[in-house]
Amino acid sequence: MITAVSRALRSPLRTTLKAGAIAAVLAAASSSAFAQSSVQLYGQVDEWVGATRFPGSQTAWNVSGGGMSTSYWGLKGSEDLGGGFKAIFTLESFFRAQNGQYGRFAGDTFFARNSYVGIESPYGTVTAGRLTTQLFVSTILFNPFIDSYTFSPMVYHVYLGLSTFPTYTTDQGVVGDSGWNNAIQYSTPNFNGLSGSVMYALGNTAGENGKKKWSAQALYFNGPFAATAVYQYVNFNNSPGDIGSIVSGDTTVVGLRSQGVAQVGLSYDLKYVKFFGQYMYTNNNSDINSWHVNTAQGGVSVPVGPGTVMASYAYSRDTGGLNQTHNTAALGYDYPLSKRTDLYAAYMYDHYDNLSTGMTYGVGLRAKF
């Protein structure tokens, strides 16, 4: 639009160009710019090179995505409705840069990270659609490797167990994805660092109103100290009745009817070192028996030179099921090249007491936009 005005002013007819026409062109340009400013494009690309050996498996060398964070792109926008109210929306899609395919894995939902619309107000925010779970938020905020599905011990213990790849001979882990379909969430305003949220997901199937998923979370941030508490209950994964068919190499998992998970976490930042701690209790009920799993994680991040050293250890033990232990430790270094780009290197040790030891190590590059 501005280029059009410049051409008009340079033409032989510039002396006859009316002021009203110029104003109209500029108004159109201003209107267009305003409309675009309400929508943001953002995301990150993360690729790493290294080796992976899952417990009980052999070593694979690979160029892969999501070493420190899963690659994704997103669009979000808002419209001011007046009186402190805003209409908001978010659409976020994972992708694998190593092969140019969308999703975290073959068959993944296109907008798997988030896909929702909502209303933001002085009294809180209501969103509906596919939503990131509150358990996932608490899990990644209180461990030094954050949301790494490659190197974070806590992410391994929470999400890489039941019904996920790789499938271990284990009855540990959380049922379901890091995002819930058909969900609605209410989040409170921030009260001096304290906030809360509740979420409910429907089965969207006639006659299956009792098949539900719900969770509640509290978060607190005050200077160097932060804490969380979250509870999650599920009796279906993607569709009502589906968790009864989950098989991960052990008959205690077949016939699973429901799962309840409680997690607490805290962190304290002393500037020269930041401490992280988490505890999680998982209770499973099946047609055959019931069992529970205790999980704990401790970690630190330490500024070293221009970058940060990260270390974390997680331990899980189940009771009433396989009576199995799971030990995972990781060490890494993150080096910022700029505000948006960083290099990292990490090593992770992973062991179930009935499987051969696994390990993952490599170097990667992450670029945000």
C-alpha cells in the first residue's frame, strides 16, 4: 500500500492526486497492518545427531528431531472485545524436520500441540478444544531438562511407559497424551503469584457420559521459589473404553479401567544453582488387580561460562504390579549462540530392573522463531 502511494506521488498526475485519495490509501494500509498484528506466527526447530539404545534393545544411530524440545509451529491471535474481555485462539502443530513430515510420529494429529478457542477476562480464561494437560505443564516446569522426550528423566518416567512408543515390559507410566481432545479448561487470574486451573474432557460418544477425564492444578511463583500441585484422573484415552485394551508386555495392564495421578513439584533459584524436585503417585485400577507407582525426581541447573549445565535423576517403583524399579539419570550442557538459537550436548542412562540398560547421547541445535 505504501509503495502504491510512492508511485502515485512520482507520476505526472501527482499534482492532481487528491488528498482524500492519499488518505484512503494510507487508511487501508494502516487497517491491514493492524489486522495482521493480532495474529502471531512462532515456533522452533530442534534437530540432534547421536545414538539411542532403549532398554532391552540395540543401539541405533540417528539424525532426529526434538532432542531438547519437540519442533513445532503455531498461530495465535486475539481480539479486544472491550471491558477487559478478549477472544483468543491458538493452533499449534508438531513436525519432524529430519524427514519433513508433520506430527511427532506417523499418524499424529495435525494440530496436536494445541488447538483451541476461548475467552480471556479479568475473571479468568476459558478455553475449549485440544488442550495441553496440566500434568504435562507441571512435569516440564520442575525438571532441568524441561520438555525433552529424548533426555529428560522425568518425562521418560511420566510419559514413556503405558501405551506409548517405545513399548517396554512395564506397568509404569501415565495413560494418555500430553494433550486432551474434546476438553474445556478454566484458568484463574494470577493472585500475587498464585494461579489455578481445572480441565474436563468428554468422550463425545452417546451413552458414554461416565467415561471422563479431568484434572486440577495449582501453580505458585514468588521470586526464586516456585511450586505446583496437580491431580489427573482418566478412564479413557482417545475414546471411551480404549484403555482396557492397552498392552505393554504384561497381563496386569490388560483390562485397565481407570488411573489417578497426583504430582507435586518445586524449584528454588539461588542464581549460581537452581534446584528442582518432584514427587508423583500413580494409582491404577484394572479388571485383574490394582497397583500403584511412586516416582521421584531431583535435578539442578548450574550456569557455567555462557551456558548452563543440567543434571537430573528420576526413580520409580511400582507395588502390586510387576514390583519393578526404573532408574534414569541425565547430564547435559546448553550453550546459547543468541537469544533464539542454542547448541546442546547431553547423555542419558536408563534402566529397568528386568531389561538391559539403555542410553542416549548426542549433540543438537535448536532455533526459535
